[in-house]
Amino acid sequence: MAHILHYYGFHISQMSPPGMVRVRHFEFLCRSHDIEPTVERFRAFYQLIRNMGFYSFGNRGSTKKFLLNHPKSFHDWKKEFFFIREEVIPIAMIYQEGGAANPQEG
């Protein structure tokens, strides 16, 4: 997940729960098939989406769906929101303020 956050340039606290599910599912599926989960491979299936200040990932164009039967909603997830200490993250993350979804996605 750290490489994806670094590539897109936003902070983990700005990723929506469905976005986290898609990233983690992609990583688990790749590793279960002895495939290295890279940003390039991830981008073949997903594109960045920004909605109400949070980032997520949606299917890229007409690519085959990678995640079937994913959770449809995460009601009341903000009640469970917590902070992660900066020193436990192996890369520097930037908190994005407004603007375009991401210059990397263009």
C-alpha cells in the first residue's frame, strides 16, 4: 500500500475504506499467485477517484473486475477512524489539499 500512496501522492488518512479494501485485496491476490504487486499492475485495473475529500479507486475503463462481491458500504466508519503515528509508515506521505484528483493519474 505504501508504494501506491507514494505514487499517487496522498496520505493514508485520505483514503476511503473501499479504496483500502481494493488495494489490500489486490496485494493479497497478487501474493497468493506469487506475483509482485506493483503500482503499474495496480493501475492496469484501477484508476484514482476523489470524492468529498477522500480518495478511492474504481475500475479502469472496460477492464475485467478484479474484486467481486466487495462490501457495498461502510456505514459509520468515521466512528472507528483512528490516527497512525507517522514513524510507523516506511515512506513520507503528503496530505493533499483540494485541487485535481492527482497529477499522476492523467
